[in-house]
Amino acid sequence: MENSPIFGTLLREHRKAKGLSLWKFSVAIPYRQANIQRIERGLVEPRVRLAMRLLTVLGVDVGAFMEEMAVKEDLLPTKSTQSDDLAPVLNTAPEKGLEPLGKLLRETRKAYQKSQNAICKAAGYTTRNLIIVENGKQNPKISTVLKLVCAIGCDVAQFFNELARRYQAQEADEAECGQQ
């Protein structure tokens, strides 16, 4: 799958709307200013973990941002058209040592009774790679995850808000372990 410039364009728009300079943003993350600039220009696309960190530090509603990206990518006709019942998978405790994306993606796919093959066919992704992602061994690009989530048919905003929450919990656990 090729890079999507939409994430970077939206990121730049939101950063500027917050009145945050590229330098201050890069210091807050921390991440090299030149790399953020490349993301904003659409030259590279961040992996999901970095994308969640960028959006969280920027202080935007991750779910609304990703829903907006889905509409601009023509993955959703308009906002909030997906099924909104993610209740079975929301607010479950993240498992230590596992990549939050893989676990949440698997839980959501199963809750919506979708096969790996059906999702991969709809998203243009390989089943082999989805298995690797679900096992927590791969950190795909953010547009890839967005396509997979849209293929499942769940609420995009809810999924990504839950994913951001799980990444934040994992980072807090890792920081706590580092202090001990």
C-alpha cells in the first residue's frame, strides 16, 4: 500500500489551528522536526503507534480525526455511518507486553463476526500480514489500519479513541516499569 498524504495534511491543519510551531510540536513528542515535516508533506506516512502519539500530544480527538481522514480517503461516505456498538471490546484492560492494535483489531473483528479473509479482501491487504498485525508483530501504517477498521464496519471514531486509550495505558505502564 502506498503512502496517503491525507494524514499529514490533516495533522498540519490541526497543528496550525492550535498555534503550535513545528519546533514546539517536535519537542513535545519528542520526534525530529524534519521527520514531522516529511509526514506533514505526505512524503512518509507514520506507523500507527507514532500516529497515535502525534495526535495525542497535539490534543485532538483521535477518533474524530480518523473519521475525518476516512471520509477524505473515500472509505466512508459521511461521518458516523458505521455501526456504533463497540461495547464488547471497549475499556478492556490492555495485556502487558502485547501490541494494543493487534489485540483490539482481533477483538473487534471477532465481535463483528468478520473473517480475516473478508476484511483483507475489502481492505486490499494480505491475510498473512493481518495475522502478523493481530499477533502484535507488526506496526502498520495508519492508512492501512484505517482501511482495515472500515472493512470491519465498526465505528471509526470509537475504535481509534479506544486504540489511543490503550496506547496511553501501555506507555504509562512502560514508564512505571522504567522507574522501578
